[in-house]
Amino acid sequence: MKITDDDIQNLAHLSRLELSNSEAISMKEDLSKILDFIATIEQLDLKNIEPLVYMTTSENVLREDRASSSIGHDQAMKNAPEADSDYFKVPKVVDK
């Protein structure tokens, strides 16, 4: 499939991108390479090939989820740079 400059400008408009001339040329070349690659894949006989579900055969090794004791309120408050009775004091982030 041949990519035209109008196709690139239309894609840029739909994507809300502002492309310079050099960026449009680069985008045109990249899209042409992608479409050529897809055309090559379409020519292959893939009838007996199973779809790829995962990129590797490795499995995640997850630890068992066990409840454990955590630090108490007093210890947590000792780690705070600044505290006020039962709460952490933090700098104001949002202005009204």
C-alpha cells in the first residue's frame, strides 16, 4: 500500500499532532515499512501455527500471601518528619 502525504496529514489531524515537514517524511517512511512488513506476514502460510498468547514460556514466581505483623501507630508516627497528635503533617499541595 502506498502512503501519500495526504494520508500522513490526515493521520496527524486525527491524532491531533502537529508534524513538521521532516517529521512527516519520517512518519511516512516508518508507516511504509510497517505496512510492507504486514504485507510480508500476510503472504506466509500460517494455517498450522497456534496464536501466541504469551511472549515467553516463563511463569511468574509469586510468593504466598501471608498475613504478618506490621508496625504500630506509635512507630509509624516516629518515622514522620512532622506529626500532629495522631496524623502526619504534610505541606499544602492544593490551593483553593
